[in-house]
Amino acid sequence: MSAIKISNLVKHFSSRSLYNESSLEAEAGELLILVGANGTGKSTLLNIIAGLVKAKGEVHVAKPLRYVSGTARVDGFLNCEQNMKMWLDKSTNHIEILNEWGMAEHRKIKAERLSLGQQKRVLLGRILGNEAAVYLLDEPLLHLDDDGKERLKKNLNRKLDEGKCIVLATHEPEFFDDLNPKKLNLNEF
């Protein structure tokens, strides 16, 4: 079953064309990795799928959808625990999610005092800790150390086993090869 189906997508910026009647489909339980050089439209495509950027064509996306943009930030005035509680569904155990991401011991520290990698763990935890049919992740490996990357892969693998669709943009697609992704090179889209 298609979690995402895009047909005849057209998007122009000034005189530059990003997509010209392009189509794609992503199934439930599938990982789709967007690859390509800077400026090929990876983040723009994620924004179109999320409904944040308009384009011509048909875009159908299963709901609910969760998205971590490449520019997302934690609230620096809140501590880790407050950042989690603010974004997670009420039925989700925020301490369990903090543990999953190796952040439980930092739960009372203000987010502004965390490293960028620790902040990224909080961002990913509060999105992947919620239920959704589709998850969109823009550069999820950015700022993560090896442990953080492995925690991300474990979380993504669990979501795929649950039948969730994941679309992510990255310059390190080989890191996800053992999750059997489908790759879309936007240089050729």
C-alpha cells in the first residue's frame, strides 16, 4: 500500500526547474533515501511531501505525518525532559524515549547547554517517539556521533518493522544500506 504517491510533480525556482513532471511512490514499511548534490531539491521535496511548500502535481501522503526539518531546533529555555513532554503524545513515556536516545541522565539540563549532537538526539526522539504513518527526516545524521547514529538506525529499523514509511535526505546513504532502502537520486529525478 502506498504511503506516499506523487504524480507529475513540477517545481520551479525563478528560471530553474527542480522537478519536471516527476513521479515517485513509497510504500508502508519502506525506507526511501533522497540523495543528490547540494541544491538538487532534497529538502524541498521533503517540504512538499509535508505540505509546507506548494508545487504543481498530485501529492498523496498517509497521515499522520511527522517531520524533522534540517533547520529544526529544540527549545533552548526548556530542559530535555520538558522538550520531550511538549512534543510527545501524552500516552508516550518520555523517560523511556530519553533512555532510548541516551539522554536520560541529561533530562534536567537546559537544551541550550547541550551539544548539537545531544540536541539532535532530543529532536529525533520527540519525532520518532510519536506514532505516524510517515516520517520525514532531513539530514538526520548531522551532528550525531557513532552512538547516536546507531540509536537512529535502531529506531528506524523498529519503525520499518512496524510498517511505517520513512523518507530521509542524506549525504551518507551508505550508512543505511543494511535497512534495504530504496534510493532516489535527485540529480536524475
